[in-house]
Amino acid sequence: MTSTPLPSSLAPEIAARLKRSADGLLPAIAQQYDTGEVLMLGWMDDEALHRTLTTGRCTYWSRSRQEYWVKGDTSGHLQYVKSVALDCDADTVLVQVDQVGAACHTGARTCFDADVLLTDADSGAPGASSEDRDQ
């Protein structure tokens, strides 16, 4: 990731808390703010997180292209940031957004509806306890 600006503009008190992968990235889960629908997973480094926090639009790091991309700049499928939170380990970011159009690069609303591995109908699946099913 030699293209990443150093130092990042991310506030030092936030940067100090982050637990990044070996390549300096954090998984960023995009979730529809009003329905809770999980839309997609992207990757952020410190600068992408800074841009997301300051612009109100989701900025991600493209691992394949090695560059930043703002969701919707080319597709028109925008993500307007409503809130940003770190998980308890500070190694994942949850970005609640107002998604305009599809979130998935395939044109689907979400990246998580095409290959469902388990549903409520599968409540007897291995690993699912009766306690889990009752919740």
C-alpha cells in the first residue's frame, strides 16, 4: 500500500486505538442505518477512515487497484454516512449509511443475499442449539 499518504490525517487519538491487519487495513461493514440490513464489506486504512468521517461519504481502499474509491462516484450508488463505530476490539468499523441504489458491485441491493448458507428454516443445522433457536 505504498500509495497511502503518510502520515494520515486521521485524528491521532482514533488512530492509536485501531488494530489493523498486517497490510494496515480494517474491515468496514456498511449497514443500512434505518433497517439494519447489512449491505457490504469494504476495507479502510487510516486515510480512508478519515475521509469517511470528514466527508459524509464512504471511502474505501481497493486492495486490487491499490487506490481509494468513494462509493458511488462511478456507479451513482451512493453511501451517505449516518454513523461510524468501532467494535469492542477496535479491529472492525461499522458504518451505518443511507444507501442510494445497489450496494453490491453486481447490482444487487446487498452483497449478502445471493448465497445464503443458513436460514431460520435450517434451525436443526449442526451447531445450532435449542437455546440459539429460541432467541
